[in-house]
Amino acid sequence: MYFHFHCDDQGFDLLASLFKRTAIEEMVHIERLADRILFLKGEVDLKASKDVKKIHEVHEMLELATKMEENSANDYNQWANECSQNADSVSKTLFESLVEDEERHLDQFDYEMDNLHRFGKDYLALQSIERSRKAGSGQEE
């Protein structure tokens, strides 16, 4: 959610929305994994794997988000294979569905990175201008 707040603060509504939707989907992933762990009589220990990086530049946010999605997809894929080797088809299917989600997120972040490379700061400016246009016409929430 950290990136969402900063994009929203800078007026980059499209990116803020993407980061927010992705963060919410990641929370659902945690829920699904926790449910499976509890079903298997395990203990759920929720803690951040790393500290939040304080990044304010959109390009750096997208680079980090892309790297994180790539790493998650690779980890989930590996764990799906391990579940298969241990005859746990339900956990395997769960991890496979998470890989699909992570690859979709990765694709969305790649798309935004491509737009940023192609159009530069103008791409971000257009998002800010659109917010101002809506606010000026009374359409902003």
C-alpha cells in the first residue's frame, strides 16, 4: 500500500489504483495461504519478510514491484512443485493459482514500465492532468 499512497499523493491515479488493487490481492493471497496452513494444523506467523523501502520515484516503485512479483512467482512455482512431489494436490493447486496472479501483476507492472519508458514524465503528467480536469468539473470523488 505504500506505493499506492505516494502515487495517489502525486496525482497518479492509474498507478495508485494499480498498486492498491495489487496490494489487496496480495492480502487475499496471505489469507488463502493462512487458511491452508491452519487446515494442515500448522501455525501462522505473520511478519514482514523485509522492511518497507521508502521510494518516491515511480520508475523505482515499478522496478521494485516487478522484481517482487517475479520472485514471488518463482517461489510459488517452486513450492507447487514441492507439493506435487509430496502428494499434496490442494496446496499445489493453491500455489499454481498464486503463480497466475503474480504473473498477471508482473505483466501489469511491465506494461506501466513500458509506458513510462515510451512516454517519459508525460505519461505521469497526463494522469495528474486528468485528476485536475475531473476536480475542476466536479467529477472527483
